[in-house]
Amino acid sequence: MSGYTGRPGLIILISAVALLGGSPAIAETISGGDTAWVLTSTALVLFMTIPGLSLFYAGLVRVKNVLSVLMQCFALTALMSLLWFVIGYTLAFGSSGVEQGPWIGDLGNVFLAKVSMDSTKGTIPETLFVMFQLTFAVITPALIVGGFAERMRFSAMLIFSSAWLVLVYAPVCHWVWGGGWLNVMGLQDFAGGAVVHITAGVAALVAALSLGERKGFGQTAMPPHNLTMTVTGAGMLWVGWFGFNAGSAVAADSSAAMAMLVTHLSAACGSLAWMTMEWIRHGKPSVLGIVTGMVAGLGTITPASGSVGPAGAVVIGLSAGVLCYFATITLKNRLGVDDSLDVFPVHGVGGMLGLLMAGIFCSPSLGLFSGNGFSDGISGIGGQLGVQLTGIVATFVYTAIMSWLLLKIVNLIVALRVDQEDETAGLDIILHDERGYDL
């Protein structure tokens, strides 16, 4: 027994760590509460894509294309996940302990080479952080599907989305969240106004313009084939968005709680504002309108959800319902752009609006409408708005140019669009040899 003299404390510590099943370093840094919340949030964000967004989009297209949209969302979930593992994560976030440049992450984490069971990111395992960010990398290309729905070849979609993740999403993600130049400037983008919504909205707009209108657009009615399916998907999106926004706190704390509250309020206000606009203009509120308004409210609060308070969120949600409604009418009815499922007017415009309003309502000097974004009062709003506008313009221009170039290159490899006879028959039969319904 003499060999243990003077070491009882060390023996107790080692025994305690062994019982906990980890190393002393992990026992000190990993928070069980934070880890449990981000695990839950990760599942919620994945739930947003499949089945949430899949059902939302599938109900909006015509019956002959329902399976094609479901297939695109499902395939993108699998393919983007693999690409994130191979190269997406390292381009966006680089490797821990390495100073990151302003434009792109280092290549130290190709194939997640430096991510192990013992790696941490703040108070959670880095493996969980990788997975949480993976779900954002999945849903963003899936959102773009709505811009070219019913007319793009499946093979072209896979090639374009893969290149787009690597060359557009990952760099912008690095700029904002990976220590890049917009992060250094102080851009307020808590959960993806620029990273997710502007990039997806602009890419969808460019795709819609590049592919041209669907056959019969503006001449033949193209109503949603199954609004029940769309409302089901919308409900899943509303619930899943709590993981999207509140999960972006990467902790189970007051910031996550506030993000959840303001997300819900903005969604509710966006729904009611869009519904009211339709009621005033057309005499009846529509189901399609109220669910689209909900998505507009959710997308618009996303960049501001970590820096605004409840009253600010109400203003943001109401503004989203009204402005995104008019953006949709303007794009389709006045400009004649066939963004099939309104991705740009809802997500693109909503993301830009949210980033701008975050620059206002993050101020702690607005009384009831105060947020927690910076500390130099009302005088700081002008400077913050300048940062927000810089982020909007840079993301818009870069995404537009790169998306256009990628579409042109993909079209040289494989034709982007199916021919008119195939479009008339529907993508379900032509591309997948299946029907959505066989009653």
C-alpha cells in the first residue's frame, strides 16, 4: 500500500473519469445539456428537408411531377451529406487550431481527417458540429429545387448542386461563420440569411432565368396538385425551424430560448400578414397564402433570430408577409419570371430583408424593440446597416455570377432541360419511370 501514499486525489480523479467514460479534458469541456440540444436541433433541421421541404414542394407541383421533386430532395440529402464529409466542411470551417483566411477554409479536414471522437467545438463534440452544419448544407441546395421544378434533368440537377455546394455554399459559409471576412466585419447573420436564404434564392432565380419558362407558363393554369401535402410539409417546416434557428446558438441557453421565441412570433406574423394581403386584394384568404407567409416569416427572422427581441420579431414577421407577397406578384405577374415555387421572392427577398432589419433591431437602444447585437446605441445602427448591406451585396453578386457560370458549364456536359415532349409527359414517367399516384 506504500506505493499509493500521497496520491489519493489522483486515484479518485482517474476513477471518476473512467466511470464517466471519457478523458479529463472532455469531462471538463463537453456540456451534456448543450450536446443534447444540438443533437435534437440537428434532427429537426434534417426533418425540415425530408420530409418537410419535400412534401411542401411536392404538393405545389403538378401531379405528373410530384415524384421528381421528392426524388430531388431525397437524392440531394444523400449526395450533399457525402460532399460535406469529403470537402465541404473543411472549405467552410477549416481545421481547429489553424488560423483561417478571409475567403475559404484550409484543407486540413478533407475527409474529416482531423475530426475525432475527442475533438470539441465549444461545449459540444466536433462530430456533432459537423453534423449540425451538414443539415444546413443539405437544405440549401434543396431549396433551389423550387426555382427549376418541373423542367430540369435529374442528372443536370445532381451535377449543378454538387458543384454549387463546393463553389458557392462553402465559401459563403466560410465568409460568415467560418472566420472569413464578413465574420470579421461583424455581419449579423445568426442562422443563415446570407448563407442559406440569399444564396438559395439567387441561385433559384438564376436557374429560372437560364432554363426559361415552363411550357404554357402564363397561358395555362398550373395550380398545386395537392395542397393537403403542402400544408403537412409546412407544419413540419415550422417545427423544424426551431432547430434551424434556436439550434444555431450551439448551446442550451437563453440565446437559444430567445431565438425560438422570436422565430415562432415571426412565423405567426408572416402567416397572418400574407393571408390578410390576399384577403384584401382578392376577397378570400387562401391556404397556399398562409403557409407561404409562414415560410416568409421564418426565412426573414433567420438572420436576426440571435440578436433581436420579441417586439422586433413581430415587425420583421409582418414586414416579411407583406413585402414577400408583393415580391412574388411582381416577379411572376409583372416580370414574367417562372421561379416555379417562388424561391427568390420568399427566401431571397426574405433573407435580404431579414439581414437589413437585423441591423436595426439588434440595437439595445430601441426601448421595447431593442435587441442584443451591439453596445454603442442608436449611433451604431448606421454602421451596422453598412455591414449588413455589404454582406447582402457580396453574397448576391457572388452567388449570381457563380450560379450562372455553373449552369452554363453543366449545360455543356448534359442538357439542363428536358425537351418539350418530355415536359408535357411529366418528369415522373420520363426520368424515373414511375407515377406518384396509381389509383
